[in-house]
Amino acid sequence: MDEKKDELNVTRTLFELSTKVERIDSKLDLLIKADDKADKALAKSIENEHAIETMSKWTYGIGIALIVSILGIIAFFIERGI
């Protein structure tokens, strides 16, 4: 009778361990998915940062070009005496 109890305890213990391993596996899968999403978000963030830098450079360039053009027109009118 003691052998039966030992077998049942071992079987129960193995079943419990198997259940715990399955839960751990499912949690690891969730973490891996979250990590993949974080990597994609980081890549998108870096991509957006580069786009913002590019737009900022264009904006500054256009602003400087407008200022130089306006100053050129003012200088032209001053020289002509208008």
C-alpha cells in the first residue's frame, strides 16, 4: 500500500511540475511578444526622430532663405531709391 501512495505522490508531483512549467512557458511567450513589440516601438521612435530632424533642417533652411530674400529685396529698393 505504501508503494501506491508513493506512486500517487510522484505522479501528482510530476503533474504539478508539468503544470507549472506550462504556465512559465506561457508567461515567457508573453514576455517575448512584449519584447518584440518594444523593439518595434523603439525602431519606430528612432525613425520618427530622424524624420523630425530632417524637417527641422528644412524648416531652418527655408526660414534663412526667406530672410535673405527679404533682405535682398529691401536692399534692392534702397539702392533704387524707391
